[in-house]
Amino acid sequence: MVVLLGWIRAFRRELSFFTVDDRTRLQDLEDAIAELESALADGQDVEILRVEGLAKLWGLKLPEDDRRKSAASVGMEVEITARFDLGELSEIREQTETRKQEICTLAAEVLCKELGQEAIEQELIDKTCPQAAELLAVHEAWLYRDWQAAIGDLMLREIASEKRRFEVKGYADFCGMAKHDAPERGWIDLLERILRKVDVSRRDGSDARVQQLQRTLVASARILTALSKVKQRPESISNDTLRAARKVLSDLSAPRLATSDTHSVESTDKKRGK
């Protein structure tokens, strides 16, 4: 993953040197890169699924606008993590049953306030607490765009070449950055949040990182297919690699999420400032 971020950062920096006309011809590549960045950074779909699940559980009426759903979910998360001193909502699973009930009660209060609806009866909240706690505790680990850029920059070195201006550092350099006392270690730890103890075989929705990694894989395949169409460098992607990329796109039916939706960035940035 860290090498991938290095190459993505190299692409971004190289593309900045192109003229407007050249960048127009490379729009498919730019779109694919933006899709990968979005897969790692944006949790709006998880926010919406969380609030939709709770609304169904508690009989609440939701607005049609996904932005309002996401905003309600973010408001609920900010209140819960601040009130109960949680680093993230997945820590709810580690709480006592009494504390889970308190968290679910607060979640219901905040959600009703955000949606402008009548309070939910405490009896219903207590009865549905186990299901509500699981909906709240979906594991997330987002790598925001500025973090991606910082990690990518760590992996780059400038070179003097007719073909490109940057290359990605090798494994030996990475091992040096990954040492416990290395100044770059903090950035590596941020990346590990996405990969640590993730079970990609799980499809029960309890860990959003599984879908996140699938979206990252699909976006990576789209980057490869876009690169194969760049006329100036037809040999840059081997036939075997291109076949593998096309197979990924054929086998995985992950939807292409909009990469120009600024609300996704706003919602995750709001959580970062909680």
C-alpha cells in the first residue's frame, strides 16, 4: 500500500507539469486516481448505512437527501466519541452492557435532534441496544487525502530522467522508515490502521475496511487500464498486468462512487476536528 501511495503521488506531481490540452487527454487517468483517493479517504457511504440502519431499527423517517443523512450520522458520531471519550465508534464493542445502553440512548437523542423528530421511547432503545451497538460500531479507518499525499511524498525521490521526474523508494528505505524510532513511523502507523487485523473474508458489514480495500483494488485496476491507453507510453503496462486489471474490473462489481462530491471530504474533515 505504501508503494502504491508513492506512485499515486508521483502521478499527481507529474500531471501538474502537463498542459491543459494534455491533461484533457489524460482525464481517464485523473478520474481513476481520484477514485482511489476517494476509496481511502471518504466514509460517506458508511455514515449513510449506519444512520439508515438505526432509523429502521427505531422507526425514524429519514430525508431523501444523502447529505442530510450523512450530516446526521457525523453529528451523532461526534457527540458519542466526545461524551464517552472514544477514539472511534468501533470501541463501543469493548464497553460494558450498561455503557452500551448509555451510548445508544445518546445516539437516539442526537439522531432525533438532527432529524427534527420526536424522542424514541427508552424501552425501545433498551430492547434494541445490542443491534444498535453493532450498527454504531462498524470498523472504519480512513486515510485522508493530505495524509495520502504526505505518505506518498515520503516514498518519492527525484531523479534526472527523460521519462519521469520521480521514482519510488525501495524496500530497504521503507524498512528504515518503519523502524520504531524513525521520524516517519507515525505516517506508517496511520496507514496500518487500514490493514491491521482486517479479515477480508468477512462480508457481514461489521468492518468497512473490507469494502474500502475492494474499492481501492478496483480503482487501481482502472488506473492500470487508463495508463495502457496513454499513446506516448504504450509499453508502460504489460499485457499480463492489463489482463489481470481487466479481470478485476470484470469480477468485482463495486460501483464507481463520485469523486467530485465535496461533502464526503467535509464529513470526514468534520470528524477529524471532533
